[in-house]
Amino acid sequence: MYALERLAAAARAMARPAVAGRLIAAALPLMPAQAALLLSESRGAWLATGCAAVAAFALQRRGARLPLLLATAAPLACAAWLYRQLAAAQLAPAPVPGLLALAGAWAAALLGTLLLCRLWHSGARARAAAHAATVLAGITAATVAVGSTADRMAAGVGTGLSRLQMWRDALKLWSEAAWLGHGGETWRSMFRAIQSSPYVGGEVHNGILDQALDTGLIGLMLIAGWFFFTLRTMWRHAPQLLPSVIVFVLHGAMDFDWSFAFLWMMFIWLAGWALSTPTLQHGTADLKRPCFFRPLNSWPPRIFTGLFIMLWLGGTAWLAGQHLAAEHQYRLAMSKVTGGDERKVLLTAAYKFNPNRPDIAISLSRTFPAEKAESILVQSLSFSPVSPQLYGELGRLAAQSGRGELAGNYFEQALALNRFDTSSQSQALYWMEQASRRERAAGYTARGRQTASAGVRIYKRYRKLAEEVAAGQERNDRRFELGEDALRYGNNLLLLAFGPFAPEVTRKSP
């Protein structure tokens, strides 16, 4: 975004004869910005920037298109050369040679831009030389960049296929609440429950899908209207900023840029920049008026706007303070220097500050007896109803108290929300085995068999899922497999459920 904005500024400076200082000021950040873009090795960023650059070229008047190419040529060629040097050194060159390479490429970019500007504003032969130099610089930049990024581009096929699979899962989840969405942080909290293969992806890598999951079609229409009015404002008042906004829209549609508040702040800032451009002179004229003659009817909207901003910022600061206080108390509680009573006090304070966090609720529940711990976890479920950790912890408590049927229900819900987690699957089998043994030791043999049978069902589903993943061609980023511990727990559950045992006195279930 910054590279395209500076490119437009450099093209405007080059379009007419200008002093060297003005052109250098406009083109100074251009080469480092382009080098940083190449060093990011983000295929999506390259594609979005290329599309926005084409749009910038199309938006220029016919006479201003060649200066845009002239402003691009030297910085891009030098940035491609610098990228190749740093990529060959794996971004860790020796300090002195690395700094010398940076300084040399930067100086060459500035001198080349100045030379092309001088040639462009000279005679016909000089203009022809400028054209030839621009074409040569473009070919050189393309050759160097393609030669250095060929492996990166070839490796993108697997990433693209995995993202397509992720997007298919997201579309299926979105169809369940197409109009209003599921609420905030939908993908992050629910992707483990609906993923069709064990990929790792706390972000859906698509801003449009992410917004659709959270707010549905209604939210998407509101955002689309916002984008439309922003682009229209820029088209009218500041067309040089349009390519930067196009990058924001395009790259946000293929990655998770829109998950960061900073990018939205930049988008709003660019829109405000464009909107304020034609009103600067009017604002200056108003400042020259005496205060007595300024219109009074403009004050009420300003007061209401100021109150709204103050309430918004105050609420945001309060919520952020609650989260920071909870995190601070939780870290102190989990440090090695805290004892049992002190840890309990700190966890209680953290839970009061932020009861929405499952990890805080689970840690606090382990400091109380089973009955109180269960009530804390059930209350936390009202804040985080799709947390597999909470269901797993409730299953553990039920298994420890010899309630195998309830433990099985909790583990079923936990695994439905996170079925590709090897540790959760193994822990569920372990505690189901423990619950069955506790029930049989207490004399409830029939109930112990039922608990073991429920554990066997979990084990069979786990084993079948692991075999499907091992036999398939999908990426197994989570390293989901059937471990040795799970095999042992599963075999023990089979013996407890169907194996022969001596006649025992069976008590009636309470």
C-alpha cells in the first residue's frame, strides 16, 4: 500500500520538470518498500499489488502513464537485485556487506530515477533512450525476481489446495447461519469441530468468508456499502490513493488482513485523507473568520460525536483493562513461585476479571473440590459453549467420581468439537477406562460394562478416523494418528466391556 502511494507521488513529480529535491523526496522510500514487499515472499501480496498497479496505470491520464512506468523502473530493478542478494544469504548477510548492498541499491535507484526524469524532459532521442532504459529495467527486474521466487511459487500449489479445503469447510459452516452469521470469532472457535481434515488454521485466510461467518450476508452488505462509498470518495477527490485501497480489499479477500484492527485503521485513515483533500481550503477560510460569525448549528453534532467517541474509547479501555488484569493475575498464578493458597486467590481474581477464558476457569476449578469445580466449569460453558477443553475437564471430573455415563457424554461433546486432536482422544479413552474400573471396584459391574462399551465406541471412531487420515492424501498438519497409549487404553476397554470376569456382586446404581 505504501509503495503504491509513493509510486503515485513519484509519478506526479516526474510528470513535469521539477527540482531534484522534490523528486528525491517522493521516490526516496520507494525502493525499500518494494524490496520489503519482495522479501515478504507473500504470493497473495504480490498478486494484490500487481492488480492494484495495473489499476493505477489504467487510472492515469494518457499523458501521465509513461511517467508512472519511468518512476517504477529503477527502484524495482534495484529492489529485485537486493532481494536476490538477501535471499541468497537467507536474510542473514554479514552486516557491513549487507549495509553496503542496501546503500548501493538505494543510491542506484535514486540516481536512475533522476536520470530517467532528465531524459524524459529532454529531446526526442533522449525520450527514446528513457523508453529503452525503462524496458530494460523492467525485463531485468522480472528476470531476477522470477528466478529467485520460482521455488516459492511452485510450493504454493499445496498451500492453495489446503486453503480451498478450508474455504469449503467455512462455506458449509456459513450456510448454517447465512443471514446473520454465528457471531464474533466464529472460525477460531469452531473450525476444529467442522474441519474435514487435520489442518492447522486459526484464521480462515479469507476476509470475506470471515466476515460472512461472523455477521452473515447482512454484515457483508454493510461492509460492501462502506467499501463502495469509500472508493467513490477516493475516485472523486483523491484517485492517487485508490491503488492502496485496492490492495487492502484484494489481499484481505485472500488472507486474514481484516483480522487486524491496524489495517482497518489504515483504511479509515486513507478514506479520511481523501475526504479532507478538497475541504482544506474551506477549513482555512473558516479559521480566518471571527468566532462571532461562525455558524452555531454545527456545535450539537460535534458535541454528540465527541460524547460518542469518549464513550466508545472509554468502554474499549475498560474492556482492555479487564483482559490485561486477568492475564496478569493468571500469569502470576501459574508461575512456579506461587503456592497453593496464593495461586487460588490469584486465579479467583483472574476469573472475576475475565470469566470468558476456558483456561482460567479450568485452572481455578482444579483448586476446589469436585462439586464446586463442576459448577465453575458449567458456568464457564455459558460463556464458551463450544470449548472442547471445558467439556474434557467436565468429563475428567465425572470419571474421577465414578459417573461413567456422564463422563462419556462430556467426552463425546469434547471430541465432536475437536476430533483431530490426538491428545484429547487419548485422554478420553484413559478416563473412560478409569471410570469403568472405579464403577466395577465399587460393585456396579453392569454399569462399569456400559461405561467401557461407551469408551469402546469412542475408541473405534478414533481408530477409523486415524486410518482414514493415514490413507488419504490430505495434509496432516496436526499430526493426527493412533498412538501407542490409545491402543493400550482401547484394548483395556475392550476387555472391560466384553472380556470374561468372575461373578461379582453388583450393586444397584444410586
